[in-house]
Amino acid sequence: MSILRLENLSFSYDSRVQVLKDINYSFEKGKVYGIVGKSGAGKTTLLSLLSGLARPTGGKIYYDDKDITKIDRYRYRSRYVGVIFQSFNLIPGYTALRNVTLSMDVSGKKIPNKKAHALEMLSKVELNEAEAGRKILKLSGGEQQRVAIARALSYDPDIILADEPTGNLDLGTQEEIINIFKRLAREENKCVIIVTHSPEVAKNVDEIYSLAPLKAESAGKKH
Amino acid sequence: MYILKNAFLNIKSAKGRNILIAIIVLVIAVSSCISLSVKQSAKTAEEEGLKNLSISASISVDRSKLMQNAQNSGQDARTQMQSVQQLTLEEMQTYAQSESVKEFLYTLTASVNGFEVDPVSDEDTSEEETTTQTPSDAQTPTTPGGNMQQDGMGGRGNFLQGDFSVVGYNSYSAMSDFVSGGSKITSGEIFDVTSDSNVCVISEELAAFNSLAVGDTIMLTNPDNEEQYFTFTITGVYSYTSTSSSDEFGRNFSTAMDPANRIYTSYTALNKFIAYTKENAEVTTDDNGREQTTALSGTTSGTYLFASVEDYEAFAEDAKTMGLGDSYTVSSSDLSSYEESLVPIQNTAKFANLMLWVVLAVGGAILVVLNIFNIRERKYEVGVLTAIGMKKRKVATQFVAELLAVTLIAIVAGSGVGAVLSVPVSDALLASQIEAQETKESEQSESFGRPGQSMQGAGGGTGSSQQSFGNSAQVDYITTLSAKTDFWVLGQLMAIGILLTFFASLVAVVFVMRYEPLKILSERA
């Protein structure tokens, strides 16, 4: 049974520039999905729609068979999906640990001993306690990526959305991150959706959806 | 709950920014605390002063109203004024029955001559006939300022000015100079005011001038008929201190108005003397058909004492109900003088109020601007927080909580500093206000050609002749405020802090509500 389903999903900026048109995808728990496509194909836009940061201009997105536009979008973002942004989007003045615990607080889920849980999440992505206590600005790109993953996992969402999660990383680190995602899907039954244009990542996913740029079409254009 | 924890952690981590906000709020709090303390203390001082003020009032002819009536009706002002008599003692006593009156005091004043007693004067009067005559050699005296009208009405009675002013009291309370400490018995003792014996007290100067002492007698005569005399025994000699400019004025005008030539006795004794002269008066008619009498004329002044301003105001109403005509007015020089004494304190309070508004406006504007910069600087943080699912109103609440905490800490510190500074600052402000007021008065006096003398009371149009010439008291300004930062002031400060935070936060809230996480994060990427 699909945890996330897109039905004729369309999106256009300012009701003129059509980016996505009639997308019908289905995502299940326990699998790693890859969304690939050239630059401008609408990969990041699709991720924004899936994470509830943007609203579709056409069609529907169903989370657990519920239209996400009918769910409080803040609740959806804080409890059901964990997003790993391409540029991490961590709060620079906070420590790694505080970034993670804050997400747990925001989710409103009852998580006993949040600090210990956050440290556990960080250790899962191979960050020790000393690194957890450092401010984001004092961590490397790879470490920040791990903190972003730990934050996305901390409140146990059903879906993990990752935008170019290996884009800023070296090959060795890329492999480690891909392994983390695989483990999450296999061992923790998460639905992992990775937006990427990396062939390495695409090789390691269970299913691939390919997006192609719309041919100079625009929603308002007459044919 | 996590919002407050997060707010606290943010305050700790962004020390520089929060210290800057705290300094601005501290300045606002200190200034506001001083302003509010000054305002509150001025109000308290005014209320306390009024509560402790013993108010005295008198009923007099409302001359300004009579003049106005004359103008309106086209009648002669003199006719109008002469048609209204001063109240008699009996009438005054009728109004004294009002429940609002705490005590009624009255005095009788008459101008007399002396036999073998010279009035204290800078001029040589030894050659003058009036002071060397025997009672049987009665002639018209030639004392300075003769023909002075004495009944306060410009009326018919005795129109000759004597050498001495005799004041008869019905009560010790009525002897205001002695009550206030302005005059003191230095030898002998005060007479019994309830007695009708011919006893009196005289000034040290008069005693020295005529080599008189306690136990001696003086013979006081009717200026219009020097064969009519009463002998008074001196029971005491008093000293007096006079700072009144009108005393100086009166001294130059007439010896009777010189405070050294005032003789105090009981009301009954003086009234007995006046009654005697009336019984034996010669009445003639002058060329204008007006009656002239040789009877000694006395002026009765009644003073009503009240426990409070409310009683004084109630009395004015009661007197009208009891039949006091529209031609009379109830007035209180105490209240006028007290209101005058409040001018510097009221000006200080006004200045403090203005300062408060200026500080709030400028400080509030700075705080709002600073908060706008703060929110713009933290735009990315807002984007991340809302992207991970934190509701905008919660983000706004967190920002408000941060500002409120910093503001409250600064206000508490500011209240302490303000409380310490408010006393010297308020006293300095008050001192400058008093100085300004005194300078203004001094300039006014100079314009009247009387440098260094107060003009207060010199122009009382509706008052008695005594008010006009005798008791132009110096205004005693309240010189200390003792500005206290009490709970009321602290409460107001807290309210100011909350309001300032509210307005400054409103900007934050508007910004936060406008921000869209996707846009912020896209711009950042």
C-alpha cells in the first residue's frame, strides 16, 4: 500500500510557467526511490510539493490516502515527513544537538529523553557527542549533511525526502550516506525519496521516476 | 514550553544583540521611572498638602460683580457699591452655623489716638498737637494719612485716621500672628480674650519708644473726640517678625498701619470702647447732605475655618442657601496661597510628563527599528523553523518572549536606577522651577517699582482692606518632592514595558507572518 500518492499533479509558477504536468507517482514504505531529471525538470519543485512547502496548482497529493491539502501543513511537515535539504537548512547559531532536539520539540511527539534520543540519531549518522555539541558553522559539509539527516529522522517520520543529499560530498561520504538511506528503508521501513542527478545514487535506489523538462510550454499558452 | 526554552537559549546565545536592546530599554525605564516618580510625588504632595491644609475663608462684598452689574445696568458704580454694606457680626454668625464650618473667628479693628503715648515713627512727631493734647483739648488730629476711610466700605462713619490700630480678638485662634509664631510675647503674658477688662499687649518698639512696661497703663482716645478715652493696662509686650512688603507700604502710609503701632486686646474690650463712643456721638450733616458722626468706627472681620476644601466649597453653597446675597463672595486666601505654592511642583510634574512622552516616543521608535533589523537578520532562522513545521504564530511568540524577557529585565534594573536617581533629579527640577517662578515674581515686582518685594496679594480686588494692604504673605513653595518609586509607579513601568514590547513585537509578528519558508530557503540556496 502506498504511503504517498500523486494524482495528476501539476504546478506552475505565477499561474503562467508550467513546471510539472499530470504527474502520477506512487511511493511505498520500505523502499528507496530516486527522482531524476535534467536541470529545470522540476525535481526540487516536486520535492517542495511532497514536503508541503508548496501547494499544487493542479491534481492531488495523498499521504496515507488523505489529501495533504486537507491536513494542517505545519503538522504534516513536523510529524510525517523529514526533509533533507540540498543546502541542509540548519540554524547556524545552534549546535548540532539543538538543531535535532528542536525538530523533536516542534513535532510535538512524545519522545522520552530527547537529548539521549538526539545523540542516538547523531551517532547513527556517525557523529559523536563532541561533534554534536559543536555549532553548525564549525562542522564540515559532510557533518552538516549528517546533522540534517539526523534531524529528519529524529521524530520518526514515515517519509524521508532528500534533495541532492550527496551533491556536496566526496565519493566516500556519498556512499556512506546512500547506505544510511538504504538501511532506513530496509530496517526501519521508511519511504525514502531522493531527488538527484547523480548516476551513482540512481544506481542504488529501488525505483526511479524520471522527470523531463516541459517543452517551452506554459500553462496559459495557447496551442 | 519549548518555545520559552528556545527563547531563553536564544537570549543567551545572542548576547550582543540583547544587551543593545536592554540598554535602550534601560534608558527608557530610568527616564520613565524618574518621570513617573516625579508625577506621582507631585500628586501625593498636592493631595497631602490639601488634606493637611487648614482653610480659612471670609465673606466680603463682591466688588467686581457690583462693577459689572453697574456697567450692565448703566448705573453709577459708586451708587452700586454704597448700596451694599459689609456683613454685620450677627450676619456672619448666622452663616457660621453651617455644618461645614469648623470654627468661626472674628476680630474688631479700630483706629485710635493715644494720650501721652506717641506712635512709633521715623519722623519727629514731638511737635504735633495730636500727641500732646489732653483729652479735653480735642482737635482734629494731623497724623499722616488722615481722612482714611476705615469701615472698609467707603461709607459714612468715622473718616479720620488715628495713630494706633487696635485689634480686638474673640479667640486665641484668631490671633494668627501669634499662632503662626510671627509674633511672640517677650514680657508679661497675653490677655484673657474672653474678658471684658481693658487689658492689652503692645509691641516691644512701642514700649521702648514710650518707656512703657508690663503693668503700665495707656490712654487711648477717639480721634474725632479726644475727650472720649479708655485706659488699657498692658499685660504683655510682644516682638514680631514681618517680612510682608505691605507692612513696609503701610508704615510709609500711616503710623496706624505700622505693625509696631498695633495694640491687641479682646474683642469685648474694644467693642465696649466703640459702643461708648457711639452712645456719646455727635452727628452732623455736611454740605453734601451726608451724615458725619464722631463715633469710633470699627471694622469687624469674620474668618471661617474649615477642615477640608470640600467643607469650604460646601460652605459657599450653604451660605447662599442661608440667604447670602449675590453681591457677596466667599473667598479663601489660604487656598489661593496654597494653589500659588503648587505652581513650581505642577510645572515640574508637567515637565516630567512631557519628558515621559518624549522618551517613550523616541525610545519606542528606536526599539521598533532595532526590532525590524533584528527580525530581518533572523529571516533565515524563521524560514528554517517554519520549514521544519513550527507554526508562524509560535515563531512570533518565541520572538515576543525573547523581547519581553529582555525588556522586563531591563525595566527591573531601570526601576532600581530610576528610584535612586529620581530623588536628586526631582529636587533639582523643582529647584529650577522655584527659581524660575521667583525670578518671574521678582521681575514683576521690579515692574511695579518695588524690587525685592513680593507682589503676591497686593492686587486682591475682592478681598478686604486687610487683604489688600495688610497680609500679603510670601508664598511658601514646596521645596522638596521626596520622589518615591512606589508600587503604583512600578506597576506603570511594567505596563509601559509590556506596551513597548507589544508595539515593537507587533512589527516582528507582521514580518514573521509575511515570510514564506520556501521563498526564504530558495533565496538562501
